[in-house]
Amino acid sequence: MNNSRDRTSADGGGDGVPTVAGRVRLRTEPGAQVRTVHETVAPDTVRQSVFDINDMGVQYGSKTALAHTTMKIYRHLVTAIIGPSGCGKSTFLRSLNRMNDSIDSFRLLGQVLYNGHDLYAPGVNRVEVRRRIGMVFQKPNPFPKSIYDNVAWAPRNIGLTADLDARVERALRSAALWDEVKDRLRTSAMALSGGQQQRLCIARAIAVEPDVLLLDEPASALDPVSTAAIEDLIGTLKNRYTIVIVTHNMQQAARVADRAAFFSLDRTDLVGTLIEYGDIKTIFGNPRDQRTRDYVTGQFG
């Protein structure tokens, strides 16, 4: 890496990208511009953007799944991605940590900046991207290992083995699971209930201390009690992480989110796109676009 372009440091650096001792930093090509964007959210509040998304589009071969999406996602807020099926919500979410890269036909248009860094610039370390931007999927997917080994798996893979027991405990406590499993850490994670498995997956994601947590319908396969536990957990975790959640549950979005982005199909091309984005009270109480109003009031979708 060209040291003249490396503006990160042990205390976070001038470009706003957090660093942890021993981690590989995101890399950008020489000449890349690094910038931090601010927006006034309230008259007395200035909040930093974590993602600055400019005219983003996604193609799979000749098929366009998402087009013309521009928005900012803000630090330590919960942003809900809502909209009908097939409008590109999960595609959008997975593009925020390059999870779509495994699809050969995938192509991203436009720009996705994370703390000023272009995530799709040549030379960016995709492993580091996914370390900083963790993801939890719709269906709980614990590894067929012990509870302890599930949480310790990622730290071990990247060499964060110092005080591993404390790291595992910290992640399980943060996921509100420690008290339920502390006496059976060496038993199989597959024996946990569905709600416990999902909280274990959250613990696994935060064990490497990411900056952002992406949640793709994390409670859709859970019972009401487990869903409530996940929602309570989201409210706690946003104090430490920036959270982006895809959900089809409008009541859930209203309960957990600070801001909401409504995606739907463009009227002309029938391609997924961002229709409206704003604070949760505006989106659910006084949306500007009739399509948003129809969706949040249950007229379609």
C-alpha cells in the first residue's frame, strides 16, 4: 500500500474509517478521493454518513435488478429497507458488503462509498469489507459446531485469538444470549431454538467487532416471542453499530427503525429502484409519494 494514501491510524484516522490493531485496512487505488459526508438531521444535530450511495444499479448479466438508487445511511441509526417482493431490497443489502460478488454475472453500476472509500474500487480487500460490514441472513445458519466454536470461528480465521474466551463471552452478552448458554458452550449450536440460533448468528457476526450490521429479514422465520427478542436486541445494538435491516413487516419497521427506504418497481422499466427515503415518522405518517403511502397502508405489496 502506498503510505502516502494510507490515512488510517490506530485511533480511527482522519478519514473516519475505524481500525483495530492487527487488521488489514481497506485499500484504494492511488488518486482515490476520501471524503466524509454530513447531513443535518435535526436543527441541533449533525450526523455522519457511513454509506454514501450514488446512482447505484445492479445487473445480473443482461437483467437489471436495481437502478438509479442514491441515498446516505447514517451512523448509529437503524435504517429499514422496505418494499414489495422482487424490487431489489436484498440485492441492495448484499451489495453493501460485496456479498453479491460470488455471482459470476453480477455487475454494480454507480458508486458505493463506505466512510469515503469506494467499496468497489480496484484493490479493495473484500475480506476486510465483510469484516467491517457484517451480515445476518433470513434463516438462522449456525455451523454444525459447538456454540463456542461458532462465535470463535471468524476471530480464529483472521488471527484475533488473544483473549478469545473474553471475546466470545462479550459477543454472546452483546447478543443477549450469554445467560442462556454460558453453561453449555461446548454443546452443539444445532440444539438451540430458532430464536437462540439467530441470536447466535448475530453474536458470530459481531465477534470481530464490525462497524455495520446488515440484517436480511432476521425475524421472518421466528415465533412472536423470538421476534420480540430480536427487535429488543436491535434497539440495544444500534448504540454500537450502524444497522440496516430488510423487512416485509411494516409494524416491525415502525418499531425498530429510525429511517426507512421504500423500494419498488419503476413505473416505466419495471426495475427495482428507491422511491422514497426519510425518517420513520415521515415515511409512515406523511410520505411524499403515493406509492409509498399505498404500500405502508397495505393497499399493495
